Amino acid sequence: MRRVAVLASGGGSNLQAIFDHLDALGADAPATVSLVASDQPQAFALERARRRGVPAAHVPRGAGADVLTGLLETHGAELVVLAGYLRLVPAEVVRRWAGRILNIHPALLPSFGGAGMYGRRVHEAVLAAGTRVSGATVHFVDEQFDRGAIVAQWPVPVRTDDTADTLAHRVLQVEHCIYPWCVAAVARGAVRLGDDGRVHGALPYEFARFGVEGPRHPFVPDL
Ligand code: GRF
């Protein structure tokens, strides 16, 4: 059972999806969330953790890398999962947990990512560019925003009547589908970052079925 630390700055709906997925796996769950930490003391993600009895910590913005490192070590974090975490992960932490930090981004990287590309801004940029497809990307984390090796992506069609809010809503539903699967796959060792900087292994068969099962995949009714 891998101990997972989740870092979040906001509402934590992806954190909730991870909790729910691990609950659903029951005794087969390959991971347990041992810590939720946030740079925002009021983040609802922290409240979600407290309600489950999971340690919840506030890491002030100005805190040095050693504060985060100490916290992750204290809680035995083997895998670090960014779920709407808006701060750059310090290089020291990236090195210490190399290949064991995941992030989810609400667009198809390498487009529409990088510093300043978060939240509504991502979807506004997608709409401004006029692309017809957006989506969600899960990737390993390196020293730069949204640049690490890609684990999984799932497309979400952009509708001509989309606003940043409607697009964000549909992308978020897809995030909730794919992120828990990726976290579990990495926790199991089924997917890993190789020394060559590439992703090895494969997501489970169930992941591929999202696209054909209809109700399990929220974008299907929109096609
Ligand atoms: C998600 O869209 C995620 O992709 C991005 O921030 C948002 C977080 O949402 N990194 P939540 O806090 O998980 O609800």
C-alpha cells in the first residue's frame, strides 16, 4: 500500500475523486492518502481531508522547500499527487521524489500549459485559439510547470457555444475519470517513469473502455 500525499490549492474535487476511487477498490486499493497539504489555508481540499481523518496541513507560500520536504517525509509520502496545486514544486522535492510526482492539467499538453496557465485562463486560451478539441492531461512532474512526461490524455470536444465555464465543467468531469486511474496505476507500478525520461507500462484495460462505455465517460453524449 503506497502512501500518497496530495497537494491542492482549491476545492479538491480531484482529491475527492481519488478518495472515492480508492474506496471503491477496497482491499485492492494500491494506495492510501496519508496527507493533504495546501498553500491556501482555506482550501476546501483541506476540509475534505479532515472529514476523513486524513492529516491536513497548510504550507505557507513563503515556506522554504525544506518545509514541504519535511512534511512529506514525516507522513511517509511515496507518491506525491498534485490536484489543482498552483505553486511550482521546488526542485529539491522534484529530485527527491523523481518519477513519483503526478499532476493533472485541464488541457491537452504541450498546448495551453506553462506558468500562469491555470484555472479559467486555460479554457479561455483554448476558446481564443479556436481549437475544436481540448481535454485533460496527466503527467509526471519535473522542475517546470506542465512539462513532464505524459501518462495519459483524454479529449473533450470544444463546442461552438462553449464558454470557459462550460468547457471547464466538462473537462473536470473527465479529470475525475482519468486521474484516479493514473494514480492507482503509478502506485501499483504498472506505469512508471523510466531513467530515459519516458513513460513505461500501460494503464489498465478499463481505462481504454472509458471511451466506449457511454455513461462512464461524460463527453460521449456530446458527440
Ligand atoms: C483542475 O481543473 C485541475 O486540472 C487543475 O486545477 C483544477 C483543480 O480542481 N490543475 P479541483 O481543486 O480538483 O476541484
